Amino acid sequence: MKKCISLLSGALLGLSLLSPAAYAAPYTIKQGDTLWKIATANSITVQQLMKLNPSVSEMIYPGQIIQLPDDPNTYTVQPNDTFWKIADKFGISTLTLINANPQISNPDLLNVGDRLHIPAKPSNNPYGTFPLKPGTYKPYTNNYAESRTWSPNGEEIRAHEGVDIFADKGVPVYSVLDGTIINYGWNQYGGWRLTVKVDDSTAFYYAHLSGYAQGIKKGGTVKKGQLIGYVGSTGYGPEGTEGMFDTHLHFGIYKTNVSPWKTVDPYSYLTWWETQR
């Protein structure tokens, strides 16, 4: 029997298919470009890039023109630009700009036409620390609001409420900010998860953990940078289920001063915290 998709689910699916590449801008392939490098520089996945360019195969060549998401936080390098000049123009530190653009292998060598991500300082909670240490995770993209289909009652379309940061099982996870643990233990979606309230209206959500650090408990407090758990692949089933997807940390942000809680896209927060190390 066919399942009916609700109007809300259909809307969520439409959102996930269009975002973050709803608007496009032309880009000319340069020598040394790869789909991964281009996608990472534009905060999208390779799959999203190819969806925006259905006629493009994995074999790209210099001079080829493709479409990229028209991101207002992307800057195209002009003649005589340097990291210092661009950083000064946008009021951020040179190190912050360099850290935000790992696709540029040599910061002393910028090419005209290079696209740089300009990190924006969040208006709330800008002084967090990235939840994983450098070198322990893979490059990540913004998959907030993508469609997900697993549910305890069978397949149904819903929007992804966080950003996934892929890493090996057992990689340490650290608290982004000081806070109080308000949820702890098993959740059918998030597996071994932890919800930490960091202020009167905001909670951070860490999910799919393989285990918790010693002393972690509901009602307890954590400090910024404190070890809280370990990356895993738990969830999508009853207690103990794991291995239904690749190991990663799911990180979410919720506004708790409304009912039900409202999700916030955590990507810009993560990219900012990542540059502040």
C-alpha cells in the first residue's frame, strides 16, 4: 500500500532539495580544481553540486563553466588581493579567514577568481569551541534541512535538524560552551545523545555518541572544552542500535523559549567556532 506524504512533509522535502543551492552563480573551472574542492569552498556537498549541474560528470576540465550557489558570504578574489587585505575589508582576523578556507593550500598564493568563504560572527554565543579537535574529523558541509526518512513508525520524510560532522568511532567530543545537561541517555533518533542548555533560551544537542565521558549525568554541569563523549553511529532504533549510518557527530541548536522548540541552522556557528582556535 502506498504511503501518503503530508503537505508538511512535502514542503520539507522541497526545502531540502532546493537548499542550500536555490540560487546559482557561474564559475569557471581552474587548473587543479576538483568537485570536492569546489563543493567544500562553497559549503555544500559534492552531491548538491552535481544536482545543481546535472550535465556535469566527475571529469571536469579547466575553462568549463558550472553553476555554484550564490552565497552572500562568498567573496571572489580580485587582482592584487591578499588574505590580509580581504580580512581587513570584512573586519575579521587574517587567521580567521585562512582557517575558514582550508581549500586554499598556500595562503600566500591567491588566484584571481578563487572563491573564499567569509565567516560571519554569530550574534549569539560567538565564543564557543568547536566540538571536535583539529585533525580528528573530515571536512563537513551544511546538510541542515536535508530530508531524512527513518522514523520509529516506518519511513516518513522529515527535515534534518542539525549538521553532521563525520569522524571515526571513538573520537572525543567536547562541550562547545558551559551549560547544564537537561537530556541524557537513549533516543530512538539520536541514539546516545546529550542536550546541554547553555543559556535561558538555547540548547546544544550532541547525538549518535558511542559513549559518554565519566561523570556525565542529567542535571550535571559541563564547562566549555570539557570532554563529554565519543563519536559513534548509535540511533535509528531501540536502545543499543548502531551501524545504521557512517559514524559522525550530529550537532544541533534549539531555541528553548518557544514550544515546541525551534531548530536553528548550526552551520555558521560551527564554521565560526572552527576558525577561532
